[in-house]
Amino acid sequence: MKILNYVMAAAFLFSVIVQFNDPDPLLWMLIYGLAGAACVLAIGNRGSWIFPAAIGLVALVWALTLASNVIGKVAFGDLFEAFEMKDERVEVAREFGGLLIIAFWMAVLVFDARRRKKAG
């Protein structure tokens, strides 16, 4: 689990860095940065499950606000055709996907923290 957290922390840090050229970078840098911080805390067995739960909940709710603009409107393959912004629909779909990744990994951290608390 520790190795996976290193990988995810690096991925979230990379995501913070690539937001510098985004039209609205601050909120995206914040959510990815907080997700990365949750991974770092999990690596050191620090913090509680509440921190990743809060981040995951915010990411999930945010993703749900974007869902109607993405589901059934953007082909999965369009997300990977080019790394630059292809069009607004693809950009929103990528943001949606990033938020789902954050929500999923924060759920993993919550379940792992709860499991460790019961075992320890």
C-alpha cells in the first residue's frame, strides 16, 4: 500500500504542476495538492480517515456537477488524442476523470486507515 501511495502522491503532484497553464489553475492545484498530501500522510501512517474522506467527498460532488456535460457527450478515446486542450467538452471530461480518480483513491485511503485502526 505504501508503494501505491508513493505512486499516487507523485501523480497528484504532477497534476498540480500541469495546472499552471490551465485557465482556472488554483482550485485544481488545491484539490490535487490536498489529495497528494493525503497520500503523504498515509505513507507515514499519520492523520485520520477524515481528511481523505473530506477530500474524496468534495471531489465526488464536484465530479457530479460535471457529469451531465460529460456522460454520453465525449468519447473515451477523445481524452487521449492530444495532451493540449482539444475543446471545451474534452477538457471538462478530463477534469471529470481527474476528480473521479481523486475520489476513488481517497476512498481507498479511508478504507485502509479504518482497516489499520481496527487491526492496531
